[in-house]
Amino acid sequence: MSMMGNFLLVSESEIAALLKAPAEIHAFLEQRLAESPPNEYVDADKAWHILHFLLTGTAWEGEAPLNFIVRGGQEIGEEDVGYGPARALLPAAVVTLDAALEALPTAALAERYDPAQMATLEIYGASRHPQDVPSSEEVQWFTATYEEVRALVREGAKTGRGLLVWVS
């Protein structure tokens, strides 16, 4: 089974409601994913872990706000939505994250690609052969995903929304 990274814009009141009633997360996600316009949701597919590594230089840690993919935000209870609970970033955190992502252009992110280190850290979705040089298709895949996530975060910052992050 594949591990897919997901990012969804939500209102602060929706985050508050989910934090009060975490068991509602499954129904909430099902409904919102069915109804959300494309500019409110990004399915990062398997690129989520590669992006986390490129943003933080780590497999599972890193400094805020760039560690938002696997560490940032507040867990929505203990409800497992695939691979652990969803996490919520409040609107203020999304503004901070937007500024951090804007300071890291796509080309600079791509320069951080390190196949040997990614293999050592067992980065999900990355090649397990450290001698591999990323193909132009692979670079295009993770940079396009990064640009989608950046656009989503930018939209959240502009509209005062928070962000749900989860791996399913």
C-alpha cells in the first residue's frame, strides 16, 4: 500500500471543531475532498517524504516551519487517517510557512537532491540506488509537487485559512 501526502485548506473554525471532536475527521475529510475545488487541496502522492527531506535535510525531524509535512501543527486527536493522525496548522502558522517557502525557490530546493543521503535515510518515494542521478522526469515530478504545495500555502496565507496535513 502506498503512502500519499495530503494537504487541505480549512478555516480556523473547522480546525477548532475537529480538535473538539477528533472522531469527526474521517467524515470531514471525505466530505471536503468530494467538494473542495482544486486550489484547496493537493495530493502530493509519494513526493511528500522527498519534499520533507529537501526542506529539512532530515527523514523525520527538522526545524519549524519547514518540517510541516511530517511534524508541524497540532494532531487532530489520535484518529488514524492512514498513517497516524492528521495535523492542523492554524492560519498564523500558514502565514509563517508561506514566508519560509517563498524564501526557497523551486530551483534551490531541487539543488538539495542528494540520492546517497536519501537512500541512507530511507526516504519514501526516492530511489534506493544512491548512484542514481535523478532523471529529468523525477525532478519535474517533485518540483511540480513542491510548486503545487507552495501555491496552496500561499492561497491559505492570502485567505486566512489553516492547513490540514496527513499521510494516507
